[in-house]
Amino acid sequence: MANKIPRVPVREQDPAIRATNFEEVCYGYNREEAMLEASRCLNCKNPRCVAACPVNIRIPDFISALAQGYEAAAAAIIAEDSSLPSVCGRVCPQENQCEGQCILGIKGEPVAIGKLERYVGDWKIENGCGETPAIERNGHKVAVIGSGPSGLACASDLAKMGYEVKIFEALHEVGGVLTYGIPEFRLPKTRVVAKEVEAVKRLGVEIETDVIAGRTVTVDSLLDEEGYDAVFVGSGAGLPRFMGIEGENLNGVFSANEFLTRANLMRAYREDYDTPIFVGRKAVIVGGGNVAMDAVRTAKRLGAEATIVYRRSEAELPARVEEVHHAKQEGIEFRMLTNPTRILGDDKGRVRAINCVEMTLGEPDESGRRSPVVKEGSDFEIECDVVIMALGTSPNPLIASTTEGLETNRRGCIVATENGATSREGVFAGGDAVTGAATVILAMGAGRKAAVAIDEYVKSKK
């Protein structure tokens, strides 16, 4: 029986070697491996994996096609619901979504849905699936602010519906967090992100870079002066958070957002790019999420002795298990149940150490995780010359502050319904701009829901 076949392992770069370069860690499946892994799928009558996917990809159907060697058919099935298969196959938390609901995972290992999606997405990039069919335009225009996963998903769906869509991107390259936030060794920019963006553009989506919404253009000007029927705000959450402790203004303290942007978008990891970036000899990264793992593994590759400091235990780490596993393989030190209290500097205003206290776990907090409690008299120092804060992000307030009638909550996130409708008529929003920092696939799901709502809104008005 298919479920007796063990999960096909994925080839990876040797940890000792990859910790010194920015080449992709995971090599993915070849055709033979992908077809064998696909053959493990039970093709359930009521596939729980589909319900657990934020964009509801018909997972058993694409896997069944792949198991028979029909990559083009598998790619076409995925394309019905996802415009970024090579991206999602690499960075989505499948273990908590589709794979987490796989029947095979109850007594064994689930089907490697993410790795199979990646294989199909990469196959499509390399081989194509024929010409993009001509789409009849409906005469209506929609503006999309932000070219991250929510913006790309919304734009591609609207383009397929016949809308003239234009994306406005603040930075000089397209992709949002896919480009500036996720490191090259997890998500190749030229080979994957740029190719996925090109597929969206082939649908007729226009993208203009170096446009700062709220300054270069406003939501009001797009609606009232430039003739757009609706606006989707998918501007992400790029405003970093800090702890508010003494010493955060010292030289050598960065947000993970700035650090990763310099390394990724500005290619500071390449010797032929003259981008300033400082990692020092010893870098401490504060946080336990995926961004913290990206930052600490980047610092390691740039030559620093890199350490994670996290106030809870390893069981509470919010980062993907795979990313933690890879970080440990690469020699990252984890200081669990440790919380910074202040950053110490030298007489030149540079970081020399971070003062921490040990923690114990008390009663669960509102999220259900056990709250960390300070262990009295446990102060100690960790020597370092760089501290990177990876404590989450919130949306930049610029768009909300320049858009009359656009409601936000206390965290600065745009208030929107499940379908993306905001308090301002004709304005929709989704992704991190609404939820705060979350996952790529959830942002895509929000973009797709908003596209449907925008279509309904425009039809109702016109």
C-alpha cells in the first residue's frame, strides 16, 4: 500500500559548508523522488489538507497528476489557487497547515506536500506551461499598494478576472518580504522570486517601483484623480519593534528588518556589492521566530559567532521546527529562558555586551503559552558587539495617516473584514498590513479573498 512507503528524504547542502555561503540549503526533489513521494498520497475523499491550506489548493489532485508524471497538469491545478508555488513550497509552514492535517501523519510521516509543490513550481519555471491565454479586459482599474505576497496574489486574481491592475511598490525591487526579508539561502531571488513575479506580469499586471504610498501617491489620489475603481492595500508590516531597554541607541544595535534588508535587498552578502553591513565578531539575536532564525543564520554566514536569546523554552519557540533544526546544524547557539535587561556599551558608544536574566515558566498567558518569570539574582552578561532585535513588526502608519476615514487598531493595523473591506469605501486591505507580521501563505489567502470582494464591489457600483 502507498502508505507503507517511507517519506522520501530531501537532499540538503552539508551544514558545515552551507554555514559559510548563501546558496540554497535544500536541493529539493528530482523527478524520480517527487513521483515516489507523490505515490504515498492516499487521495482521501474528504481531504483535510485542502481545508488546512489558506488558499485551498486542490492538493490530492495535483499530487495525483504528479504521481503519474504529468507535471504540466499538476502545475495547472496549483495555478488555479496559487500564483507563487515555488515560493510557498519553500517558506510556508506546511507542518502546521496542509501536512499537519495529512492522514498519514497520524501514525507516521505526512506526505511532503510542500516539497512536492516546490518541485512542480520549479518545473513550471524551467519548462513553462504554454502561452498565457489572452484575457478580455472588463474596462475597470484596480490599484494595489505593495508587491509582497498579498499584493501579488490579489493582483493576479484580479487580472484573471479582466481588471487592469497596477501595483505600486515603495522599494526599487519587487517582491516585498519575499525580496527583502527572507534570506537567499531559503528563497533564491533571481531563480525563484523574480520568475514568479514575471508570471504575474504576464497576466497583464503593471508594476511601478519607487512609489511611496502616502507620499508619491495617496489612496485618495488613486481613487479620485487617477480613475481607479478600488484600491487594495497590501503594504505589509515593516515597522520594527524594540524592547525599550537601556542601550538600544548604541552603535551595533539593529532591527532584524534593517539587517535583513541590507543583506537581501541590497545584497550585502555579495563581495561585488558595496553595501555597508556590520556583524562584528559576536552577534546576539533577540527573539525566537522565523525572522530571528533568518537573522541569526545570516549573521553566521557573514562571519559572526551568532547566538539566539529567547525568554521562553525551546518548546515555545514560534519558529518553524525545520528552521530551528537547520540553525542548530549550522552551529548557532541557543540561550533559552534568557531575557535581555539592558545593552552595555564601551566609551565610544559601541555595544560590548548584553545584560540578561534567567527566566522560568509560570502560568499560561492569553495566547496559551506559559508566561516567563524572572529568576531573582540571575543577572549575567553575554559578550557581543552586535545586537539584532527580532521582536516582530507592525505596519508603517504612513498610509493610514494620509487616508481619511481609514480605521486602524491600537497596533496600527488596518481594520478590515474577513474579505478585506475597510472602513473606507472602495479601499480593501489584507496581509501583514491587517494582521501584523504573519506568514506568506496567509497573506496570499487574504489577497485572494480581497480580489473576490473587490470584484463584487465594482460590479455592484458599476
